[in-house]
Amino acid sequence: MKILSPDEAAHLIEDRWTVACAGFVGAGHAEAVTEAIERRFLRGGSPRDLTLVYSAGQGDRATRGVNHFGHAGLTRRIIGGHWRSAPRLSRLAIAEQTEAYNLPQGVITQLYRAIAGAKPGVITRTGLHTFVDPRHGGGRINERCTEDLVELLTIGGEEYLRYKPFPIHCALIRATSADARGNLSTEHEPFHHELLAIAQAAHNSGGVVIAQVKRLVREHAHARAVCVPGILVDHVVVAGEHPRHHSMTFGEYFNPAYVGARPRGDRPREPAQASGTTGASTNRPHPPLDARRIIQRRALLELIAVKPRVVNLGVGMPAGVGAIAREEGVDGFVLTVEAGPIGGTPADGLSFGAAEYPDAIVDEPAQFDFYDGGGLDMAFLGLAEADRHGNVNVGVFGEGARRSIAGVGGFINITQATPHLVFMGTLTAGGLQVRAADGQLRIEHEGRARKFIERVGQLSFNGAYASRLGTAVTYVTERAVFRLEDGQLVLSEIAPGLDLERDVLACCPEGIRVSANLCEMDSRIFRDSPMGLSTGAAADGLPRGCKPRLGADRPPT
């Protein structure tokens, strides 16, 4: 092991190398090193034509993280799981200045292990009948892509996808401490990422492993603290306590709750709460009762009705369901995040991926093994665009200069292996203003853009395929709730105070069915006070407080 400065590490990278970068949104990214790579390229035009590979999005939606690679000529190919946090990369892809692929996050993190083990790639059902399927584009998100990274196989009469392996010339990883032999520990990191898998993949490909750490230690307290053994580490960069280069996340320099540390004298959780959402402080001010919070409150009712044991919360609006559950005193379930935390309350924003007071933290590839095999009972995910067949798009939007790339992240892994799904999003976007009071909702200003359209721009979730799998799917908006029935979207609930035709159907594509049992959403959702929830559903099987809508016996449209 050799200790290098960030600039010295950057000079190790050669043209046309494949570089695998660890991190998750704002956590675990080797910021000092990637910043130095960018600096070297801008000064001398090298390294050039890199293939950048990363599983989870890494960035602050501005300049940090993998955004450092966002310069024409620096990369020739990008294989990413999530793109929204790296707008510089998105601009390159949209301008056709680099090959751009979007593969499922869980597949990429597992592909590192396959590369390390000299296996024939990842063979899985994940991605079938979505844009990742070669019959629907093979994960390509621009015209410059020419190589097939995914192929369709038939094994034992069933369809699978094979994600092809490739050599990794350099692994960029981050830990907290390195000892004299290069052994790495992650005591100040909110999770372990895929550090071991990436390091093994690069080492066994004949590549180099560069680890950024906060500090050097003489030795680790015990062998179990080591997450990456020194035999895999070639170079160490000491970033020190610099908040820009080695914060726990891009949102917080250090939060002891993310590693399970509690204030001195804090009482331990009761056994009934140990895996729920009540560990974090409940003294935070409640946000306003806006569309986002309305959706989160209605989504919580869905959780109560299903009574799941193990739950996943997606990035953005879904991540807040844990905080709503904590406010309402709802527990009895375990929240998990793709990055590896199990239990506790998931963080949001630039700290997404971490969890306050988790019960356990596993490696990201292992977390996706659990997800892919059906370990989740329920998942809450974002809803960017949907159509009347229940298809959902969370990856690519718009055309031409208005095109934007978000990427699917772990969305496909989760939606194709979880029996109960709740998609969350507003019915319209762009200027939407609503007002909730006295148990009713009013649309103050309608959004400019419809999110429920005739046909989604990218097939991130296939409604017909989900129906064949028997998946129960609910679409929650601020004013209406839809269900997936036999590959068709069916309106099942409407907010009290709204007109069905004017406020809901006028904002949907033609062909949306209206349930003969249409009912009103629980009026407590629209009061700025605790809903007074308890676990369990109403005797009729509907979410608590849902009541029949007058005139709901109208024929479906």
C-alpha cells in the first residue's frame, strides 16, 4: 500500500480505462480523488475516453460526486444506475457526447461480484419487459450506444436477462480509517456500500484500487471492523477532516444517528419498537400540509391496511413515509434502504441511503439479493409518469432540448420482486397548488403538466407484466387513488371536496376506468393534525376512514 495525494492518485488513471466508483447519493464517494481527476483533465486533457461505472447515483445535483466526470472527452461511456444527482452526466448523454446506459442499480452492484468471481455476468429476471430488456432497448438511453450490454436467454423454458461482465481497471472507494497494511474500516460511514465487491472486481481484473480515507490508524480495534482487507488496496488517499472532501453525506458532515450511536443517557427502544420507526427524535416541527405531505399520509394508510413486516422506501417523497409513521406512532414493521440499512428511519435529500438508528447494516449487493429474492413485503416508490395501462416511467422524460434523465436506480429490482407496491406522486406538476382544510381538498392552481398520460416515455414498470405476476399495485396522488386491475388503471378514491370530472378525470388520459365502488379518501388526511392512527384496517378491507362516494355507482368510463 502506498499513500498518495489526491493529485497523485488522479495521475494513475490512464486513457480508456474502466473506472468503477463507489458511493450512494451524498455518502461514500471519494470526492477528493474525483475532484482531482477532473482538475487533471481540465488542465491537460487527460485521462480521456474513460468508461465510468457506478450503481447508485452519486452527487448533489450540481458539481460534486460523479459530476466531476461530466466533461466531453473525459468519458466515452457511462453505465449508471441512477442519473438524477449528476446533471453534468445527463447533459453529456443528451448531447450525444458519451455513450449512456442505464442499468438496474441492484444488477450493477451484483455485477461487481460476478466480475470478481470470473462468472459469466448476472443472470436474472430483473429487467424483463422494461426498457432494459433487449427487446425494448437494452438499457440504452441515447443514440450513441452501439454495444449490447444485455442479452435475452431462455433457461429451462423461462426467460432471463444476462448482464455481461467486463474488466475494471480502477476502483475508487472510500472508507473512514486505514491501518498500516491498508485494511479499511467504515466506522464513520452510514453504510458499507459495495466496497468489498468493487475492490475484488478491480483487483481480480488486474486493476488498481484507490481508497480515500479520513484518517490513518495504527491498527483496527478488531478484525471484524475491517470491511476491505489490505490485500486488495493498492493506494490510500488521506482526505482528513475536510468537510467538502469527507463529509458523512453531502448533506451532513457527521450524524452519529446514522451509525446507531445514541446520546448518553438516552433510553433504549422498547422491544416492540426496535424494528419500527420510533427511534429518532419526535421533537421536529411538522412540515406544512402540502401535496407532498398529503400523499405521504395517504400512503401510510396503505401500509396500515397491508400490515407488512419488511418495507422499502424509495428516494424523494416515499422516503418521508417513515417520518409520517413515526409522527403517528405507527410501528410493527421494518424499514430498509437499498444502500444496506435495516430498521430505523430512512434519511432524505442529500443524506438518502442512510437511516437513523438502524438495527443492522449489510452490504448493498446483499441487500439486493434479499430484495430480488422476494424478501420485501411492501415498497413505496416515486411516480414521475404513468399511463392508463399502469405503466410507470421514472427514468427519462421529454424530448430534444427539454429531455431529462433521472435513471431507474433500484426501482426495477424492487418493483419486480415485491408483492405490494405503492407509487407516490402528484396528479399534475409545474405550479400545482392545493389547500387542505377541514377534511377537504381544494385545487388552488392546477399544474401545467399532466403526469398521467396516454403512453409513458420509458417503460420502467410494466403494468401488464405486474398483473401477470399477481402484484398488488396502488397509485397515490394528492387528490385520487388508483389501483392496477388486469393491466388497467382504475380510479378507486377521490379527495373529499373535489369534482370527479373537473378535478380528476380531466387531468387523466381517456380510458381511465372509474370503480363502481369509488369512495372518498379519509378526511383525516386533509386536517393539519394527527390522524390518530392505529395498526389495522377497517372491517370492510378499505383503508380506515375511506367511505363510499355519493353517486359512485356510475358505470366505469
